Amino acid sequence: MMRIRDLTVRFGGVFPLDGLSADLEAPIAGLIGPNGAGKTTLLNVMSGFVRPVGGRIDLDGLDLLALAPAARVRAGLRRTFQTEQVVEDLSAFDNVLALIDHVGGERRERRRAVEEALDFVGLGKVASTLGQRLNLFERRMLELAKAVVGKPRLILMDEPAAGLNDIESEALRQRILAIPASFKASILLIDHDVELIRATCEEVLVLDFGRRVALGPTAAVLADEAVRKAYLGVA
């Protein structure tokens, strides 16, 4: 469970997050809102890239904001980005291994965890392939492998299906759906694809101007009039 309390981020006179409070309990929760709503800022605060001026985030009782970014990774925080972060001259295996090296553990255990992560996303057969030779779908799945390796607790996903076709997006979605049961990790998912959110997330948090517009079961939230006006652009 993730508990956000009075979270505020200020850049000069602008408040990308303005006293945000929310409790997220579903294994897979969606985070939506119009451009500039504060979605990526929230993920940046959780990751340690942005320091809030006030507020608190608890993850299963752990004070997330009290930890340095590297300590958050060791505690199980993972993130995928809108643009895949693939090291071109490393193999798929070594791309994932580089992430788990920050987590710790014995060498044999780390390598086994990398193999399991690559098999989970269907990249076991291209483990030795250099990043520069992977196609877009494989690069997206490699990002997912990096997210699930090393006992993740919370995975932050920022538009993981960007650039994929419908068949590839569905394959990615099926892997995302399998993560909570396979790795006992929760997911917070940003995506502009409303149908992906509808088909994947049990609950949704909607932001606008850094504030909470709605939070609840996905179907109810997406049918909410305030959400339809703020995000979907319909009355």
C-alpha cells in the first residue's frame, strides 16, 4: 500500500504538485491527467529526482522520502521511462545485470535473477544480443525486465507502451498483469491510452494542476464527469 500525504512541489511560483494526498491499494494502479497535471513530477519525487517542499510518501510503512535514490532502489523501487534506457553496447543480459548490481546479493543469485527476468519478458533467447540490435518492442520488454529484477516492491511505469502497435501493446499488457503475482510487486502506471488503463488497472488516480481530481475503481473514475471534462475533454 502506498500512502501519499500533503505532497507539495514548488518550482518558483508554480506548484506541479499542490498538497496531494491519496491512498493507493490496488496491485496495479493507474495515474492519468492532462499534460502538465503533475504525473511525471510525482514519479520524479518517488524516484528521488525531485525534492518536495512538503509532504510524505509511505510505501508499506517505509518512509520513502527519507531514503537516498540508491537506497530506494535497494528497497525495491523500480522505474521505466517514456524513452527506453538501453545501453547500446551492452548485451540484453548485461543491461539488466547493471541494474541489479545496485541491489546487491551474491553473484550467482544476481545472474539467476537476470535470467528469470529476461525469461519472464520473453527475451531469454536474445540475452546475448547487444542493445543496439534490439527492435523497439524488445527494447520496451528489456525495460520491463530491468523493472522486475531484484525483488521489486513498487514499479513506476511512464508510458511503457509508447510507440508499440496493438499486438505488441497487448503482449506488454499481459506481462504487466502478471507482475503482481509473479514478483509480489505493485505497479503505478502512467499512460495516455485510456483503453490500456481501463484494461490493466484496478484503480485510478487522476491529477489536474497538481491536485487530485478523482481516485477509485477504474470504471467509476473514467465515468466521472469531472474526469471526463479535465482529462477526456468531453462533458
